[in-house]
Amino acid sequence: MSDINKVCVLGAPADQGQPLVASLLAEGFAVTAGVRRADAMADTPWPDLPAVHADITDADAMASAFAGQDAAAFHLPFEFDRERAASFGAAIAEGARRAELKKIVFNTACYVADRDLDLSAHDGRRDIERALEETGIPCVFIEPTVFMDNQYRLWTRPLIMRDGIFAYPAGPTLKINWVCLEDVAQAMTRSLMTNAADGMHVPLGGPEALVGDEVAANLTEAIGKPVRFQSLAPEEFAARMSELVTGSREVQPLSIYDGMAKFYAFYNNQPTSPLLVDPQDARDLLGMQHTSHLDWAKSKDWMAGLG
């Protein structure tokens, strides 16, 4: 068991932070939101949650944010400038060290290899992990594969509902143990409830390895209308993403669209999918209760906000 009670959650208002806050509160943790804006929690289910100013570029601010806390649990925005990503890790690590935290749980929000891949966002994640490890504070690194929730985003869901097409930059044979955000939150919460995972890198996927056609079949059943899978070249995916957000299909270097395309090009080009995870490992380590892709899909209101 663990003696952790007070937990500072960085990124609490974000889409990965909110399931974590809900999970921690359900287990009786005292949660403080580490946020940049004083009103950041106003539009969440917990507008009155205690909050502290947390600037991940400033070690002094992080030390103040973590003061009096037992642990920090967080994800971080993707940063495609590796040096800047490393600076985030250094500031958080220094703040955690000064505050004498008892534990750090970091959700990398992506697959992390045991070596640099010459992909700036990925390699920056490794730099952050290294900085946190060097504090000497027990760390748990939750390393998810790919989020089921990507299928529900406004860059995928309208096409699914309008045209019955699930378009994604995965090759037709790329197997992925898709994982939902609630299960990532569950893994992080359980990492704070036990010492079993201290010092470990925990690859986290869902209970099934699915190719795109199998994802589309589950979506068809959940939504009640035919959905087919369209395998996009990573470059085309990046161009579509850029056009949706910026109005231009031109993909800027070091942009999130360019970075995502490079991630998926790597995944698609490996002889064995890096996004395969044996779910039994997390069950044994953390007592995980995984959510199946079909159950996740059936839990969603696919027309929400689409008119």
C-alpha cells in the first residue's frame, strides 16, 4: 500500500486531466489542480477544486505548486522542440525535489521506446523521464499506446458520422492495443495506491489488438450505421489536420501535425507493431480492469455537438 493522499494534478482541466481528477477523487485522494490560469477549472465538473499556479517552465513556480503535496500526477503537452521539452522536465523535477514529493506519476501520452528514435517529441519524452528519475523520487511512467478517444475527436468523428469513414494514419495491418483515457487515469490512480510499480515504465494498452477494419466493425455496431476504415498516409493525415485547424494543407516543420505524421510513419514501418501491449502485465502489476473498444464506443454519444 501507499501513504499518498495529497496529489497535485498538472493539466487537470484538459481532456486527459479530467478523467484523472475524477478517478483520484473517487478513490478518496485530496486533489489540487496545478494550472496556469486561476479560472482554469471553471468549465470542468469541479469549478471549486483547490488550485495552485503551476508554470512548467519555472522551477520556482513548480516548487511552490508542489509544496505540501505528497505526489504529482500529470501528462504534458506534446512539444516538438526537444530542448524545450527537456526544459519542462528539468523545471518539474527541480520543483518536485525541492518540495520533497514522495512520488511522481507521469503519463507520457504516447508509446516510448527504450532508445531515442530521432523523433523530437518522442525523444523529448525520454528526456523528461530521465530528469524525473534523477530526482531520486519514486517515479511511475505510464506509457499508453494510442487513445481510443482519438476516434471521437473533431478531426475524426464528423467524417465517421457523415460519411461512415474512420480515416486514420495506420496501415491496414497495423495492430494497436487502443486504450481509453479512463483506463489511463485508472492506471495512474492505482500507481498512487501501491508501491508495486515504483521505478517502472508501464506500457499501457487496451485488452485487444485491433487493425483498422476491426475498429470500424466495432464502430459500426456501436453507432448503428456502417463504418469503414480508410488508411491514410501519415503525410495526408498531417495535411488534413493542418487544413482543419489552420485552413492550409501546408504542414509546418515542428508543428504538431508534422510530429504526428512522423510518429505514425515510424509505427507503420516497423516489422512488429510497437503499439502491441500484453494487457495482462498491467493487470498483474496494477490490478487493471480494462475497457474493451466496443464497450468504450457504446458509451459515447456520437452525435454530440454535431447538430
